[in-house]
Amino acid sequence: MAFPHRQKGWLGLIGLVLALVIVALMARTVLKEYGLVKDPEAHAKSAKAPANETEEAATVTPRNALERAHALQDQVRQEAIDQEKRIDAAIPK
């Protein structure tokens, strides 16, 4: 089926480029939300100077999603160990 006007693929090419731009913008937004891409504006807004070393140590957080996942995994393991100890202590011997 031939069109009366020969468009030589320009309309399809423009449509593909537009779709690619939309997908790239959505992907960037999703990656920022998951913490996989550094967002310097959000980091600058959230960063404030701590008053002392103790406060600085308390405010240090993992910088990316993988570190947060490892921290959560360690926390779950520690809670499981603590719960096992409580259960063992509650069982009469």
C-alpha cells in the first residue's frame, strides 16, 4: 500500500526520536528515585554542616541503593540473632 506523498521515512524517524526522548526522561527520573543516579541538587539541599563529630557520625547514611540494601540485610540478621537469644532465654532448661 503506497501513500500518495512519498515521505521517505522522515515521519517515522521523528516519531522514533520523540519516543526515545520520552523513554530517556522517564528512565532518568526512575533511576534518581531508586538512588542509582547521583542527584547533586538533592544532595546539596539535604547536606548541612553537623555541629560536632558525634552528630556527624550519626548523620552518615549510605549513598546508594546497594549500600542501603546491605545495611538492611545486616540489620535483619542482627534482629534474628537477638530474637533467637530471647527465645532460648525464655525456654526453661
